[in-house]
Amino acid sequence: MTDSSTNMRLKLPITCFILEIILIILFGVLVEYDEDTDAKKFNKHFNTSMEHSDAENDFYYRYPSFQDVHVMIFIGFGFLMTFLQRYGFSSVGFNFLIAAFSLQWATLMQGFFHGMHGGKIHIGVESMINADFCTGSVLISFGAVLGKTSPVQLMIMAMFEVTLFSVNEFILLSILGTRDAGGSMTIHTFGAYFGLMVTRILYRPNLHKSKHRNGSVYHSDLFAMIGTIYLWMFWPSFNSAVTEHGDAQHRTAMNTYYSLAACTLSSYAMSSLTAHDGKLDMVHIQNAALAGGVAVGTAGEMMLTPFGSMIVGFLAGIISVLGFKYLSPILEEKLKIQDTCGVHNLHGMPGILGAIVGAVTASLLQSLNPTNNNLTFYGREASYQGGIQAVSLAVTLGIALIGGLIVGFILKLPVFGAPHDTTCYEDSLYWEVPGEEAGHEEQLTAVKSEESDKLNS
Amino acid sequence: MTDSSTNMRLKLPITCFILEIILIILFGVLVEYDEDTDAKKFNKHFNTSMEHSDAENDFYYRYPSFQDVHVMIFIGFGFLMTFLQRYGFSSVGFNFLIAAFSLQWATLMQGFFHGMHGGKIHIGVESMINADFCTGSVLISFGAVLGKTSPVQLMIMAMFEVTLFSVNEFILLSILGTRDAGGSMTIHTFGAYFGLMVTRILYRPNLHKSKHRNGSVYHSDLFAMIGTIYLWMFWPSFNSAVTEHGDAQHRTAMNTYYSLAACTLSSYAMSSLTAHDGKLDMVHIQNAALAGGVAVGTAGEMMLTPFGSMIVGFLAGIISVLGFKYLSPILEEKLKIQDTCGVHNLHGMPGILGAIVGAVTASLLQSLNPTNNNLTFYGREASYQGGIQAVSLAVTLGIALIGGLIVGFILKLPVFGAPHDTTCYEDSLYWEVPGEEAGHEEQLTAVKSEESDKLNS
Amino acid sequence: MTDSSTNMRLKLPITCFILEIILIILFGVLVEYDEDTDAKKFNKHFNTSMEHSDAENDFYYRYPSFQDVHVMIFIGFGFLMTFLQRYGFSSVGFNFLIAAFSLQWATLMQGFFHGMHGGKIHIGVESMINADFCTGSVLISFGAVLGKTSPVQLMIMAMFEVTLFSVNEFILLSILGTRDAGGSMTIHTFGAYFGLMVTRILYRPNLHKSKHRNGSVYHSDLFAMIGTIYLWMFWPSFNSAVTEHGDAQHRTAMNTYYSLAACTLSSYAMSSLTAHDGKLDMVHIQNAALAGGVAVGTAGEMMLTPFGSMIVGFLAGIISVLGFKYLSPILEEKLKIQDTCGVHNLHGMPGILGAIVGAVTASLLQSLNPTNNNLTFYGREASYQGGIQAVSLAVTLGIALIGGLIVGFILKLPVFGAPHDTTCYEDSLYWEVPGEEAGHEEQLTAVKSEESDKLNS
């Protein structure tokens, strides 16, 4: 099933080796331990009270959240995409590859934009979380093009997307002073619209020839549920991972927990309501039930209250199912956007909802917002901050769409080995694929020989 | 395979929407951040020493445990029940739905019973853990009725069970002063006997018509092992999640770790010993190996010692396998209790064992018990506390059985859309189910056409 | 498929019961809570400042790492080995059994060697981590003999291996003063070469008769990826779990994170490059991508820098894939080493690489090494410490190989019920195995009756 154009024997190794060697060189030149990971600096920094220094290392505030985020990136995103019947190896495997690349590249890009220290990038657990966040954005875009791109295309896409993500993040967080701890804008909206534009540019008029593989089978849907449930469970850690220590981290996790719970109920309700026979659709459950996490990504750290979070999650679930049911087919037919995982419904629209909720919460709920510096937005008026949040959404959409446009055209270069329209959603193009279960083959053989016996008798 | 009575198109959406809207309204009226999640309160509370306040937020003591418990609830319980060959979607999916509902409802019920603050329920990470605990009890009952109930029945059951759970928990923990950190009584005994009584009331004389689906296939047993292993690994976090900070949390986790390890060896031994050909039975491994966690749910926080924990776990494994092998068939035949997952063997008997171990440990081992206030039982005599623990078991059994009786009759109302006796354990009643693996279908097609060719030649 | 010799009905229960009862007795005689788990000791120890004592309990520094390690042991190792098409029950199930036994036995052996306190072994979260580490070593050896040993053989192997592991660990850590926080030598090198020697002694000349089962099917490879990804994600916790609190734990986790990321890219590159059609091989992805974690097991806590870690990971991935592709077939043909999981490529060679990197880092990079006592190696000269590290590798290899030789011969005793050469890699020898999927059987039945109809017409 492989022809010369999709053979990766030279393309993939060369891409991986060159990129990794560049990464290693740049790390050697630019990267240093920060004061919490460097033995000399950490001891010096806390030389007054050795007794308490260890517990105050940022590691103990953030490492459990980091590991939860890490699980979301590698198990959550990876297995969520295994719903395709013949693309499980690629879903988990390419997710693994591009995430491992992206987190290294993101460390450099984010370090570069978010402030060098004497020409050096200082890293620790917070930069590891941010690198994973940026990686998450790339994986959202991967969801839009899933099954239709070669691993080399994905590596190239990741390289550009990490860069543009970091530019956008820098503009929002450092220049505009936007609040977006859980990344409704920087991660979800950016990743979704970037990926949607890429898949638009890569439009395949004859994709229907691979249609019979663009769906799930019974067990592939169960594997996908592993991804869904891990994303759902650890989303409170995701949204709270880089908020301020203390009450902010605590509050963000709790708001997200209730938003997701409410979202789950509205997703199930809508999935059943929109089916002519009332049967639940796994696509909705696997995706829409997560929209509540996306939608409180900006406002979760604010004094949104569980009440507010539940309303947001409730709406997010409804919007997401409606998107899968009615909007996605229109986007594909009219706008020629072939969105394999429906990232527009899980990350796109809920991301925009999250941005709007964040802007409204920042501007209207001043009395509810806490008094410490970070949450009064660095001394700004609440209404001004609300405006900033709205502007940030527009900036994010702009950079994502223009970036996706350019990167989409780059990915069309034939050298990257994209699959043909007839071989999309097919692992065997890029993987050694073993046979089906021995048991079945034996049964089939048994059937055959039994029938043959009858014929011969 | 759906007829009008089991069609969920209106029943499920209406149930979910009404319940969620009620929840949102009650959260808006009743729920507030506690002092560790509210920005103003947290800063005010610790205004003397800002430097140390963040690390003392309860979040850092409990959030890692919370996430482990969360994994047990959604992955552990959810996947444990995927062992059925055609009920994987419902096992994971209904587990997800009723858990998302229960944790919200439990927040309100537990908050209401465990003390309002000026008319308000104050919530934080500890209340989130307690809500997950209550949810666990509902999921245990779900295991007893698995495959024989519609999602609407499950939602109604969850609503009543959460309420009764909270009443029982209030009587034990707040009125009687019972110690039950890991919930041998409040969670496991309650959930098991409530569920057993519900399944007794819902007795199906013709369930044998669905018998061919009431069993596992090779891969469904592997999915179930994901659930088992996660429950097993994180049970130390479960039992220690709401104990006192410091040594109590540490000790409880360790006692549970050794109890489970001993339980695993006795479960394997008994599974092999009770099979005529010595072959291990997946049902035992998936369930009995966990009984050690249940059985130290009460005494785990006490000075039970690893030695004592291992004895308890060892016995729990033996009892549990014997239950699956010899007691469950009797319960089904004589008492008409159709217990799909065998919750009596994993949660029922080990829960009672745990309650008894707790009573004995509290009453006899005074010298082994620590001297701080909480573990000398608020200044009570050890023997008195032992009596209280025994009374608590009786109260729990009473409320569970009477509650299950009433709720069982409520669930018999035909409006809830229960499956027929011939369509139990079947996903396609409530879910859009995709076909089997493409590969097989292709092979089957190949077989067919090959045979046809022969016939035609 | 069972004959009398492999029937486990008496052998397995007797082994489990005797071992567990011995364990319980020894725990009763020898084991005590340490000062962080004992209520009286912990309160007494910190009686000066009650306010801070709880947060300083070692539990809060190490328990999240412990749980990550625990997941690696039970899910990571367990599911990694489910790649075999008909050995999933045994892979997860025997992994579960021997791990539950090993962690109890390791608690005693490590406690005995690492210092008794007044004739008692004191235990807490750090000893739990160390017990899990020792268990990991046994599971590595299990990977070498996977599919070719009975559960009783595995229990006997575990009993001896835990003992020898503890001897070797004692010589290295306590006598020589070796640094090996992540266990490149003590865990990986030891486990791999011990297991390789055992499988050499158990050489099966007619193993080709089971060859058709010694491979994966599509879904078994996806189950294995669950194991791989969990090992990969949590390896930073593994390597940092028992390092010093504070910057050391932080630095080790970070170094491991970057080493693994670099290793993933080189593994993918080499897998594609060494395939004639450029297709990726799941065996490489499942294993080689993890070698980067093994290879920084010794040097990860030192001031290796992310730059150095990435170089090490990069090389480890290359070596590991080359080992799978070219060395393993030679080892099997020439040296008669039948290494089912290829542990030589994942743990053996990368473990040696890690030991060498550790020795070099310790000896050459003095200026990069931190100034606190532990990392200047207890006041030793860096070059001297480098020599010690090299000697430690030799000691480890010696004990592993001689130990494996002796234990291999013990395991050859026919009483342990090893499978025949024709029944290796087969679950049904030791497990009740359910049929394949109902759906398929129904389809097959449908095919059959359809054909019969044609024949009869």
C-alpha cells in the first residue's frame, strides 16, 4: 500500500535527526537551570532558612499538576484520536512523536519570547508545563488533519505552529496583559482555528474514497474513551497548573470540576435529543463532554463561582453537540473544511465561548474579583481589562487563521509524502501492521475448510 | 433493537436538563467558596505570614489524593465494568453520566448535612473528595444492576442514593462520632447493600434470555483490567484522602498498600484452588484482589500496623473469591439477587469485614492508638468507641436495605424505559453502535465471495 | 490444553499461601512505622512547632512520585507486555501477582540490608518507593522470560531476585557510596542481565513451535502502547522519586523529561531508517522510546543539564533500535538467548550507557556539580567517585549474571510446571479464557448458514 512518494525511509529520519540536532545545539547554547533546579542557586537563594527551603521549591506546588497535564497530552489526546478503526497506531504514535518534538521546541520559543536572563533561557517545572500547553495546541490542530497527513508534514506543521503559538502568547500575556491561565484563547482557540485553516488549504475533493475507514469500530471507541476520560478528569489540573499558588490554584481546579460535570449532563441530553431514535452518539460523548473544560479556561481562575462555572459548562456542552450534529456537515460541504475530529466543536467554539466569558467576568464582576495584585489585573480597571480580553481573542483568531493559511500552503509541497485520497485514515501506509486476531483467522480457516469439505463431499 | 418504551429521546434529555437546572439554581443560592478557595478569605486568614500561607492551603495536602480518587471513580469503576462483551459503551458511558451528576448532587447534600455556614455551603478540595466518595457508593450499586437498567433509571437511583448516603454519613460521622475515613461502612457496605436490594426488587425471572451476553470476551477482560489495576494502585490514596494531615494520611496510605498486596496473593491462590483444573478466573482477579482495600477502609487510619493490614487483606481476598464461587450462585437462586458485578463479594462482605476490624481495632488496641485528639476518638474510651463502630454498621445496613427497597419499587415504574429481559447487557439499545472491525468484515466478505465463486464454477 | 504437569491447582495456591504467611509473620516480628507514619513519634518529633510539622512530613514530598512509580510498575510494565496476541491475561495478571509479592518481600530485604533500628525495620513512603523499584527490576527480568514460564516459576524467580537485588543495592549504595537514584545500574542493568541469564539457562530449542503466537495483533499493540506511554510520562517521577528534596528532585525530573523527548525522536528516525520500506515498527516505538529514561537514571540527579540529557537520550534511542534490529537476532541464534520483550535493548544496553554516563559525569564535571554534601559525593574527590561508579557497574553485572545462572537452574526443576515448547505465549494454559467477540461469532454463524442455504438449495 506504499508507493515511493509516501515512503518515509529517508524523509522521516532526516527530518527527525536534523530537528533534534538543532534542538540539542540550541539547548547547549541557550538553556540553563532556573533557581529552583540549580543546586547552587537554590541553596544560595534560600540560605537564610534552610529548614523551609525545600518545601518552597516550585516543584512541590506544580509537579503533580504537571504530571496530570502530561497525561492529558500523551494519553488524553493520543487515545482520544484512536476512535478511527484503522488509524490507532498513527493516532497514538504520531501524537507521541510530534508532542515529544513540540515540547522541546516550545521550551526554546517560549523561553525566547517570555524573557531571557542574561542571554539565557531559565527552565523549571513551570516552563515544562508551558511547553506541554503549547504542545496541546499543536495536537488540537493534529485532530483537524488526522488521517490525511504524513508524519513529516506533521513535524513541519508543529515546528511552525509552536513558533506562531509563542508569538501569539507573547502578544497576549506579555504585551497586552491578558489573563488566560487555562488557555481558552492561547491554546484552544489558537490550535483549533490554525488547524481548521490548514485542513481547509489541504482540502481533498476525493476524500470520499477513504470514507469507509473514516469511522470507528466497537473497540476503537473504547480506546478513545480512555483518552476522553483522562482529559475530563485532569482538566482541573490543566486549567490550574500555572495560576498563582494558593487560593487561585485551588479555585481554578474547583471551578473546572463543576463546569465539566454540568457539561457532561448537557452533552448526554443533547446527544439523545438530536438523535431520531434517542440513541447516544459516542462522538458527542467523547468530545462534547469536554467542552466545559475549554470554556472556563480563561475565567476559571477568577471569582467565577461554581454556579457561574456550571452555567458555562452547561452551555458549552449544548453548543458542542449542536456543532457536531449540524455545523460540521455544513463546514465540510460549504466551506470545504474536513475536520476529522471535529476540533471546531470541542476547541473552536468552546474556546471562543471561554474567551467571551473571561472578558465578561473580568469586566462586570469587579466586586467578585479578589484584591490581590494578580487578579485585579495589575492595577487595571476591570472594564479596561475586559476590553483587553476581547481584543486578545481577535488577535488570536487573526494569527491562527493567517498562520494556518501560510503553513497549509507549505504543507502542500509534494516532498512531504502526504497519503493519496484513497489511502487516508490507514495505518499500513506508515506502519508495519500485524494481522487481526489469531482466533478469528483460525475460525475463518475453520469456516473455509468446513465449507470446502461440504463442497467436496 | 429499540422499541418505543426504551427510546430515550425525550426521557433522558428531560431528566438531565431538569436535574442540571435544579443543581445550578441550588448552587447559585447555597454554595460559596471556602476560605482556602476564596481569594479574599484566604489572604485575610493568613494575613500575618504571607510567606507561608500558600503552602498551607489545603489544596497541596489533598489535591494529589483527590486526583487519584477521581481516576478511581471515572476510570476505575468505569472500566472495571467493561468486562461485559456488548456493554462497554454503557459501562464507561453511564458510569460517566451518573458520576458527573452524583458529584454535584453530593456536594449539596453533604454540605447541607455536614454543617452550613450562615446558610451557605462552603466548598473546597475536601468537599470535592467527599463528593467523589459519595459518587463511588452510587457506582457500587450501579455494579449490582449493570446491564439491566436504563440511564434514566440510573439517574433516579443516583438521586435517591446520594440523599440517603448523606443521611447515613451524617448519622455516623456527625451524630455517632464514628471513624470511617476510607468508607468501609459509609461507602462500600452502604453502596453494596443498597444496590443488592434494588436488584432484588428489580428481579427478572427471564434474565436467562440475555445470558449469552452476560459474560466477557478476550479484549473486554483486558479493558476491565485497566479498571482493576487503577482501583488497586490508587486505593491507598482513597483511604487516606480525608484523614488528618501528616502522619495519619501517611500511615493510612501505607496500611492500605500492604493490605492490598497480601490480598492479591490470597486471591490468586484461592482462584486457582477453587477451579477444577487450577486455571485462574479473570472475575476473581478483577475483583477479589481489591477487597483488601475495602477491608481496611475503617481501621487503615488507626495504628493497625502493616502486619495487621496484611492479615486483614489476606482474609478479604479469601472471603471474596469464596463469595464469587459459592455464595453468588446461591444468592441468585435462593434469594433472587441478580448481582451482575458481584458487588456483594467485592464491597459487601469486605465492607462488613472492614467495619468489624475497625470496631475491634478501636476497642482492643488502645495502647496502639495514638495520643492526639482525633485518634483517641475525641476523648472517648476505646471500648465505647468500639461499640459505636459496631452500632454504625447496623445503622448503615438498615438504611441501605430499607432505602434500596423503596428506591427499587420506584425504579419499577414503566416510564423509566428499562430494557426487556431479552435485551439486557446490550449497548445497542441506548447507543449508536458501530460495526465490528473492518478487517474482519473484509475477511468475511472475502470468504463469502470465495465460496460463491466455487459454487458458481 | 492443560496436562497434569502444568496444572497449577495445588502448586500455585501452596506457593502463594506459604510465601504470604511467611511475609505476614516476618512483618509482625520485624516491621514498625517510622517516625513519619507513627502518630506518637511524628508528634513527638515535631513538638516544638506543631504548625509546620504536617507539611514537613515526607509524605508530601514523595507520595505523588510514589503513585507515579506505582502506575509504572502495575500499568506500565503490565500493559507493555500485552503486545503478545494470546498472552494479555498473563502479561497483566502475572505482572500483578509477582509485583504484589515482590514489594512485600523487598520491604523486608531492603529494610534488613539498609539498616535496622534496634532490631526493627522502619517503613514509610520512601521504603514503599524503594520496594516498588526493586519490583521493577523483577518485572524487567519477567520481560525476558515472558510467555515461557509458569506463575510458580515466576514467584520463585522473584523471591531470589529480590534478595540478590537487595544485596547488590546494599553493596553499591551503602558500602561503595555509589550514586544511582534512578537505578540505571541497580534496577535496569541488574534486572536485564539477571533475566537474560535466566532465559539463557531456560533455553528452549523447539520454541519455534510456538512462534505463531509470539507476535502482536492490531489491538494488542494498542494495549501495549498504554504501557509504553505511562512508562514514558512518569519516568521523570521514577528517576526523581528518592533523590534529595528540593532542587535535586526538581532537576532530576527535568533532565529525564528532556532525555526522553530527544530519545523519542531518534527512535522514530531509526525505526524508519532501518526498515526497507521506511515503515515504523511498533516494537521499536513501544520500547526504544523509553531508553532515554533508563540512560539518565544515574546522572539525572547530577548537574547533567538538559543539553547533556538530550544527548544521552538521543544516543539511547539509536542504540536501542539498533539492538532490536540487529543484535537481538544474533543473541538468539549465537548465544541462545530468547529475550521475549527485548529487555537487553530497553534496559540492558541503555542501563550500561546510563552507568557510564554517570561515572563520566561524576568524574569530569566537578565544576558543574553542586556544592551540597550529597552531590559532592560525601566529600569525595569527583574522579574517585567516577571510579566508584564504574566499579559499581562491574559488581552489578557480576551479581546479576551469577545470580541469574543459579536461579535459572533452580527454575528448571520440573515441579514448577513450565509450559511445553508448543504451548508458550498462550493464556489458556493458566487462565479460563472466554471466546472471541460475540459479534464475530454471530457473523461467522451467519456466513455459515448462508452458505449452507446455498448448498441446500
